[in-house]
Amino acid sequence: MITVGSNGRRLIAGLRSRLRRLASVGQGAQAGSAVVEFVFLAVLMLVPLFYLVMVLARLQAGAYAVSAASREAGRAYVTAQVSEQAPARAHSAAGLAFADQGFESEGSIQIGCDGTPCLRPEGRVQITATLWVPMPLVPTFFAAIVPLQIPVSATHLATVDRFGGQR
């Protein structure tokens, strides 16, 4: 066993008091800074993440819009009773599909047939829907760096019923 004299006890007591003072100085300087660092880093990470989610949601809405527009325009076209009404029906159906996803006047469709007339029995009609999806919150002066719009398109092939077509 080691015995410590009175000088040793004073030395140990002095070291303990200095260690307590150093520990209290470190706590006082760091008090509350963890909260500030967390808030700063959270904002720094969450703002780009939030923007990425917004962009992906808008692109997904555009993909749904062109898919539904091409499909519904094809159905409306091949079920027309009169061939003169078919293009108007297709454009109307596509417009409803675009408006359903928030793209009222931004989408367009192209109609192609594999022969004439288009509405003959077992005739195939190809509908291509195209949409330029605008990127949210991108100012126009960033046009050289970041695309302001991204093109999205979908194609649907509709077949006229065997017993349908032009009458």
C-alpha cells in the first residue's frame, strides 16, 4: 500500500480543482452549440432533399399525364363512329388526361395510322403524347446551367375492333 504525505494530498487536491475548472470552462464554451450545429446541418441537408422530392414528383406527374393521355386518346380515336370525329375525340380525351395531372395546355399528341382509312377493321392507330415538364422554382437566368423543362413522352398503339370501324 502506498502512503501519501500531506504534500501529496495537497498536490492531488490542486490537480482535482484544476481539472474541475478546465471541465467547467469547456462546458461553458460549448453550451448550446450542438443545437445550432444540428439546425444548421438539418437545413443544409433538408432544403436540397425537399427540392429533389418536388422535382421527382413533378416528373412523375408528367409521366402519368403522357401515359394516360396517349392511352385515352387511342381509345377515344378507335371507338369513334365517324372518322371525322375521331381526331377531335382523341384531342379532347388527351386534354382531360393532361389537365388531371395539372398540365392543362402544355401537352400535345400526334396521331398516326398504319393505313387508310384509319378506322378500318383491325386498323392500328399510334398515339404519341409529348409534354415538356417545367422544373419548379428555377429562375429563367439559370437556363444556361439547369434545364428549365424536361421532355416526357409516351406512345400507345390502339387497334380498331374487328367488327368496328367506319360505317
